[in-house]
Amino acid sequence: MSSHDLVIDQARRAIEESNAKLVNYRAALDAGADPVVITSWIAQAQAAKTAAERNLREARRTQTQALSHEEIAALVEDLGDMASALGEAEPAEKADLYRQLDLRLTYQPSTNTVKAELKINPAYRGVMERVRGGTQPLRTRP
């Protein structure tokens, strides 16, 4: 798990813990506990939740930043003739690669297009041992 994923996971857990505390504090109030004490606990839990939500938003914002033109060009160059290799690869090999890249395809009916999103882990660069094949270009169906 990357440090970025760890930040997201910690923020989610902190939000869940704060929500659980808030539910318990509300139940304590309903049961007749001292409102002054419970109110201070609620304020602390709400502050922790707000901070965790801010951390989660920030982590998600940095996670989805677009690559620059130069970064995309460098990635394409590093991948080499991947289209040819994928064109000849066995379906199981392609499926495994797509899972590793966390490939997500979303059909856009209004434009009759498919949006492809993936996460390229820098550890994969240059280590495409199992996807090999011929020199046929990758073609889309009409």
C-alpha cells in the first residue's frame, strides 16, 4: 500500500470512528447524560471528523491530478510498442495486465465512446515480461 493510499485509509477510518462516537454521544444524551459534558465530547468528535474529511478531500484531489503532456509522452515512450504486444497477447494475460493497471472502461452512450482510466504504478515501467506478441497494430472495431 502506498503512503498516499495509507493517508486515504486513515482518513476514512477516522471519519468512521468519529461517526460512531457521535452516535454513542447522541444515545448518551437521549439517556439523560450531562449535556455539558456530552456537548464537549461532540465538539471534539466533530472537529476530528472535519479534519479527517479535509485530509480525505486533499488526498483524493492529489490522486486525480492530470498528467502533463510531457509526462504522458514519457509514459508512452517507456511503454514502447505495447499496442502490438497487446494485440497478440492471450486474453488471460490481457486481463491480468488490465487488473494490475486498475483499468476502468466507461461507455458514454451520448457520444458512443469509451472513457478509459488507469493507474500506472511506476514499478511496472519496463517490466512487462508476460505481454509479448507480434507486430499487428491494435485496431478498434468500426
